[in-house]
Amino acid sequence: MKVLIVDDEVIIRTGLSTVLPWKERGFELLEPAASAEEALLRLPLERPDLILTDICMTGASGLELAAQALRDYPELDIIVLSGYDEFAYAQQAVREGVSEYLLKTSRPGEILEAADRARLRWQERKRRAQTSARESAAYREQLLSRLMLGSGEPDEELLRRAIAAYPQLSGVGRGRQLQLWRLAAAELPAPSADGALAPGRVEASVARAVAAARAAAAGERTPSPAEEPADAVALAASLGCPVVPDARAGWLAAAAVETPQQLQPLLRAGLRRLAERGRPAFAACGEAAADWSGLGRARQTAFHAFAFRHLAARSGLVCHDDVAGRTGMRPVCTPEEERGLIRLLQAGGEDELERGADALLELAQGDAQATPATMTAWLYSLLAAARRSLERSAASIGRELPPMPEGASPAELEERPREALIAELRLLSRRWAEQGRGGHSAVRQAAEYIRAHLGESLTLQQVARSLPMNPTYLSELFKRETGQTYLEFVTRERLERARELLLQTPAKVASIASEVGYEDAKYFNKLFKADTGLTPTEYRQLHER
């Protein structure tokens, strides 16, 4: 609590400010003022909470000071110190709103007790003001939440009250359009059990986030995550967009815009700054609505666009208009992609695996038709192919893999693709290393070479040269390690790959035959039927039912 002493007599000013233990009692003592005029000039800058003033001074009196100060700052506490024990003065002091009337002959303890009482009144006023502010904020937040998250078209009364509370949303349907953004950042204020922050706390959280973001932008101390709860929220609020937490640990921001593109450059620049600071955030823009009847559609499309956030590459910004027409990327990996993933898993380094995961995601992000569902299917097909290849590799050297933990689910790959992908790659890489510790290394290397070159002629001499090794010795090793001749092994691998391609791609049978090393489609059909009891076409039709 800040205290200002006002008296035109220097001895009184000095005595009151130095004799009484203000600091020890928890008060902040300002430089005393020598007149009422000086005190009034300093009020706007120094904003004292308590004024102790003499009544009779050169120039304006203490009572005139009290009247003027309380008119401008009604929350002030004023204690009058007078040398006159006269009822008329006391009556006038009460009329002017003075809190207490003390004689200058009062003991120091009595003056301090009066100051303590003033502090109690000040603390109570602060408490009431904070409660009132919270109640007011809670009311506004409730209106905004009902407006933005409610089902159906908002009724006129709700709309009128919400716009009165948030005038920046006015003008929708009268030259301005409504736009909703769904936001998420690395650190979000924790939602309560019902998916919202405690009533009256949203605006406070946003204010802290905005202040922290401004401090960081000004080059001041970078706030910690605890101090900066929502970067994306601060960004939206700094653009004048009211925000409300949704039920899925994200935020919805609303804006009344002249054009749908109005805020995009500012958001894009802000998201880029956040990414440069190592605090990536996402913003997903819904379809602009011509009036409030389109609120539901604007919200729905914002959520739809948000699902594309992992396909936003480094921009952090996804707009519904940009992704609405996407038809999807191919959902099945190619043989080349599978072979590349196997090489990555065999390399096995932690950094290599993370870079490989990032490269796979960038490949999906670079596909102009990719959707969350088809990206997930593609990643899932890659991981499934890697697991099958691992099983075949173990079988080729006569080993049986121990049961593997359940892999990343499609839901995990869609919600957290990078984390889920890296975790799965680490698991598969460890299994490749464990599997590699059994059997003859030459047979393992030969099997890997064969799988990577199934479309070639794959003579024993060709494979032996790749190692390098004597062909006769390699043939003997194959028989001993796998229980199959070299030719039997190659045929089995080709037919296994053909079965996968028949089920995973719409390619013609002749094309699949060529891809697995058989230029003669009739011969391929004969081998396939001998192995499965079905022609390739019958096999595909059976599994498509």
C-alpha cells in the first residue's frame, strides 16, 4: 500500500515520514508533497492508496485536496491531520469523504493504527474489485462459450448480449464475415473436468499469455512454459480475436473480417515467429460465414481443417478452403518405400530413425492431395510391411520371432504421427538388431539383397557377387540355414510379394508379375496357382469379399 504525506511545513513532513516505521509496518512511503497542488499533480503518476494531509496549508487546503482527489480517484483513503479540534472541521471532512480525522497531537501509534485500518479497507476494496472482475469476466466468457460452442443457430438475445460484451464481433452480416479458428500450442492451460477453464479465468489466462508474448517480442526475458500458457491464444488475442476453450483441449477464436484472407498473413507471420522460438503452434481456419446463421458450418470446418495440422509442414496454418477438395494420397506404400524403410531400420541409429520419420512425414506433407486418413493409412502400410519383412527375414534363416508388442494404432498415427512413428521405428529397429544376431550373416545379407531386387533376374551368381562370395558356398549355406534351395527361397519371396501387391494395389496381374521378376505372365500364373491353389485373379477376388 502506497502512502503520500502532504504538509506545507517541512518539519511536519520530515517527522511524519522519518519517525514512524512505515516500511517495517509494510507500507511503501512516497516522497512527501509540500502542497495540495503538488499532490494533485503527482496523483496520476504515482497513484497512492492512502493520503495523510494537513488541513490548513498555503494554497489549497487539505479538505480541498480531499474533495478533488476523491472526485478523480474514489478508491483513495484520506486521513486528515489537523491542529484544530473543532467539530466544524470534522463535519466538513466527513462530507468530503475523508476516512479519518486525527489531531496532530495524536501519538505515533494512533497514526499507525489509523493507517492499518485504512489498509484493511484498501484490501477489502481490492478483494471486492477482483471478485467483481472475475464475475464480469465469467459472465462474458459464458456468453462467448454459449455462442461459439452451442448447437444450432444462436438466438437473437444471446447474440445481442455476446456482441455487447465483445464489440469486435459486431458487423457480421453487415459487410463483415464471421471466421472461426481452432488453435493449439505445445503448452495450453489445463482444462477443467468439463473441458473449460474455471469461470472468470479464461480472460486472465489470455491476458498473461498476451503480456508474455509481448515481452518476448520486445526482446525481454523469454517466459517459461508455466508463465506462457498458450502461445497460439496470445497470438489470436493480440489480433483482437476473443477466444474460448473447447472441449478437446484446444481453443476457438472468432473474428469479424472484411475478407476471409484478412488475418491470414498476420497469423502466418506470428506462427512463424513462434516456430523460430522453438514453440510451434497450429491455427486452423474454418469457412467464412456471411452471417451468424453460418456459425455451425464455420465451427465444423475449423475442426475439419484442424485435423490437417500434421500436414501443414512448417507453416502451422491450415485453411479449410485449401484442403476441402483433397481426394487423398495413395494409401499403400511402394516397394521402393518399403525397401528404404528396411534400410533405415537396419541402420538403427537414434538420430537416423528420427530423421527418417521426419522424411516420411515430409513426403506426405508434400502430397497436394494428402488427407489425415490417407496419410495414416500410408504410414500404417509402411509399418505393416516392415513387420512382415522382419518376419520373413527371420524365417529365411530358420528363426521364429518372439511375440511383438502391438504396434501404433491408426488413431495414434493420426493424432500424434511423429511420436507414434518414431516409437514404432525404434521397436522395429531393435527387433532387426536382435534378429540379426542369429544365423549366418551371409545368408541374411543375401536374403536382404534378394528382397530389394525381386524384379531382376536374381541369379545365384549375381547375388554371390553382391556379397562377395563363392556361389557354390552360398548355395550350401542357403540349404543349411533355411532348409530351402536358393531357387526355392527366391520363388517363395517373389510369390509372397506378389500376394501383397494383389491385395494392396489395383495393378494388373501382368504388371505385378513383372514387378516380382516374371516377364512371362502365364508362367507366373502357373507358379502362383501351384503355390496357393488359386489363380492371381481368383486370389484377389477371394480376399476382396
